[in-house]
Amino acid sequence: MDRLKSFLRDFSASAVVAGLIAVVVAYAGPLAIVFQAAEAGHLTPVQLSSWLWAISIGGGVTGLYLSLRYRAPVITTWSTPGAALLVTGLAEYSYADAIGAYLFSALLITLLGATGLFSRIMNRLPTGVIAAMLAGILFRFGVGVFSSLEQLPALVLPMVLAYLIGRRWWPRYSIVVTLVVGFALSFGLGKLAFQGFPAALAVPQWTWPHFSFSAMIGLGIPLCFVAMASQNAPGFAVLRTAGYDTPINPLVTTTGLASLLLAPFGAHGINLAAITAAICTGPEAHPQPTRRYVAGVACAAFYLLIGSFGATVAGFFSSLPSALIASLAGLALFSSLANSLGAAFSGENRREPALITFLVTASGISFFGIGAAFWGLALGLAADGLLFGALRRQG
């Protein structure tokens, strides 16, 4: 009862909207990769619906538990780079082999979290390099706001103006104002096409795994690697950059266990979120950091709602104008991007490694199926080690 009273006292509309925006961004963008992978693997509609149910429920349950447990906006979601790997992986391996690889990957992630190995690695990373990696990830979202001007200026420019006006007079509700203006303009411009979405609950489907050595090595290990390097590491960076000292080991262990339980239903991996987490950890969610956990709870609740309806609600999100999503995401991340850049380059003597990390991550390069976030971190650490001789945390 005391926890409920505390939550109601901390509740705010801005935090709920931040959670909603995080879910809109998650479903309107990365979900398209899941559909591509499902098509490549010739999954049935029932298998696809089960996959959407599993990753949504997994993100919702773990995010709800962790946000309430640690009173921090811990956002969990599915592995976006993992889904990108599956665009080719599901074409090469059978679905049962892929499920076995999911389980193998989840087991590795759980062990990394439970043994504390991931935490020990993260604690040796320089703060500037971590913040620069996050800034590089967020950079393209900030640029995306103004790139969308060319696509649909009648929508994007008023949204930018609404955001600035909101920041000037109602800073807590600047994103709320932007969201309302964006949806109103999209409706007025005839860009909302909400039809053809039959309401139907998702039906989870169990698939018995087949443990193929080639699939575990060729798919399971890469899934683990990209989840840890491209999702959990940036997700951890988001929390630390926002000032939260939430222990990393329980977060990784919890998401790993959720992945193990939901893999037979199609979940390729549940992990910490980075982009959507930045939306919920910024001041737009609430000026007081101790009350931003409500955004994590709201985000989790929306995940649970959407997961219950599977592809039905996903179709709703995918019908939103791309310019609306890009602008909303970028504007919601402005503060987080500015904070990350400030943290990355605050130390005058260690700016070169941070700069290398930022530029490589922002470049979007990919080698061997591994994204720019990992390579930015790797090259930044190499530069830091070369210039300063040791990896150690620096403010």
C-alpha cells in the first residue's frame, strides 16, 4: 500500500507521455526489421504474432519490475541489432534451429550478468568514451528532425516551433505539446491512415527448439555479442549519463532470464534499451530524476497492452507518418543528446578518444554484422589506451 501511495504521489502526465513516446518510437521504427526477418524466414502469421507477443511482454514485465525495484526509468526492449541479424539468419537456419540459438544466446547473457563479468568490464570504461558512444547513437535522431523537413515541412516545422515554445513556457510539457501538435497536423494533412486493423488478442505459440551446433555458433553467439555491445552497453550508458547508479548485473541477469523463458515463443532477445531509454531518463519525463521511474512504468504498461494484441496494434504504429516519428523521437532526445555531448567532452585532457568514439558511432559503419556502437566503443578505448596507457573511469 505504501508503494502504491508513493507511486501515485510521483505520478505525472509528462512521465506517462515520455513512456508513450518511447513505445511509439520502438514500434514505428525497429519493428519494421522484425517484419523483414519474419518474411525472410517464411514465418506464418501465427508465428509472427507470437514473436511480437513475446518481445512485447518480455520488455513490459522486465521493465515494470526493474523500474519499480530500483526506482529508476529502466527501459527494456527487444534487440534491434539482433532482429537485423535475423533478416539473414532466419533465411539460413530453420525456425527450430533459430529458437535453439535464441536459448543459447540468452544463457550466455544470463551468465555474464550473474557472474558480474559484464559489470567489471563496464566499470573500467572511461566515462567520456561511454557518453560519446551514446551521443553518437543519438546524433542521427537529432539530425533526423531536420532531415524530415525536406520530406514534410508542413508537419515538421510546426512541431519544432511547438517544441521550442513549450521549452520556453512549459518545459515539463514541451514534448506533450509537440505530440499533440504533431498528431493534429498529421490528421489535418490526411497523413493518418487508421483503418484495416482487426482487434484480436495474440495467441502465443510454443516452438520446440532444435540445438544445431552451426546455428548456436553462427547465430547464437552473434546475437549475444550484439545484444551486449549494441544494447546493454549503451543502455547502461544512458542510465549512468542521466545520473542513475542502478547496478548493472541484476538488469542484465533479469533480461537474460526473461529471454530464456520467452525464446520458445519467438523472442530473440530481451535487453536494456538505449534510444527509448534516453527519452524516459531526460528532464522532459520529469524535472526531478527520482520521479522519472514513472516513465519506465508507463512504458512497460504500454508494452504489455500492445503485446496482448500482437500485430494488430503494431500495424497501428507502423501506419504513422515517418516524418512524425522521426521528428518526435529527435525532439524528445534533444536534452539527452546535449547532456551526452557535454559529458563526453567535459574533460579537456581526454577529448580525442571521446571524439573518435563519437565520430565512429555516428558514422553508422558496420563490419561482420556488428554495428557502429561497438566499433565506436572499441576504437575509442583503443585510442584511450594508446594515449593514456590504461582503461580507468574518469569524470
